[in-house]
Amino acid sequence: MDAGSLVLVYTGNGKGKTTAALGLALRQVGWDRRVLVIQFMKGKGNVYGERVAAERYLPLLEIEQHGRDEFVNLADPAEVDARLAREALKRAEEALASGDYGMVVLDEVNVAVATGMIDARDVLTVLDKRHEDTDVVLTGRYCPKEIADRADMVSEVREIKHHFTRGVQARKGIEY
């Protein structure tokens, strides 16, 4: 793979992995590069601020949600969740190989792998098929070793303190 195309990973139990990936997406858009964010396990019925902002203000940033509106039971994902994750990975394969995007973000793909909804080997195969000018970012807790080994950069976001432990509920502009 060309040295100009990078595989970047944000993992760990702390808050901010998707936010970091979206920061990179914003940088790409700033240089007139199209970005596709594929969100695993997030349904179209759930409204997230990043999707609203992209639709209103950032025509070069596309966000696709591939999941049900309900939360996935990570201990025992339903077959429908696995099917949607496989469909998201198929979409990622098409987008990464197309050359249409400067960056593709696979948001929460690591969790989809860790829960067995998709296989790490399939993710690696998709990464191998990416266009030489397309960077890819993978987010989510539990990054498998084989993906971390393949990555050019891995950053671990570690939770030191979180407002949820004080009972603060999810807020617009912070969690969604």
C-alpha cells in the first residue's frame, strides 16, 4: 500500500474516539477531500449532532448509519445486528476501493469485531483493497491485535474520569 494511505485507529475505554475521527474528517474536508463516515450499530432514527452538522454545512462529509435504532446487546448481539454490520463492512469495502473519498471512517467497527458480528480477517481484507489515496480510520473499544498490528497509528483513549459516574445524563452536543 502506498505510504500516503494510512490506517489510523482510535481505541480504548475513554470518551472521544469518534470525536477524534471526526476531527480528522474535518481536516480532510478543509482540504477539499470527500469523507465518508460509516457508523456501525447506529440507527438512522437516532439523531447525532455530527450528522446534523454534515447535512447542513459540510457537503463533502457524508455520514451513513448502519444499525437499528435500539442499542445492540453487546453480550449477545441479535442476528439482525450482525447482518447490518456485515452490510456496513460491504459498504466500506466499496467506498474504500472506489477512490471517491480522501478518507473513510469506520466508526465503532472494533466493537462489531469484538462482539463477533464481523470477523477481523474480513476487516483486514477490506483494508487491503483500499485505494492508494484513501486513508481509513477505525474507532471503537477492544481493537483486535491483528488490526492494531496492521495500523500505521493506534491511539488509546483512556478514561480517567467521566460525568456519567456522577449520574449526568447524555447531553446534546456532548454525547450525541
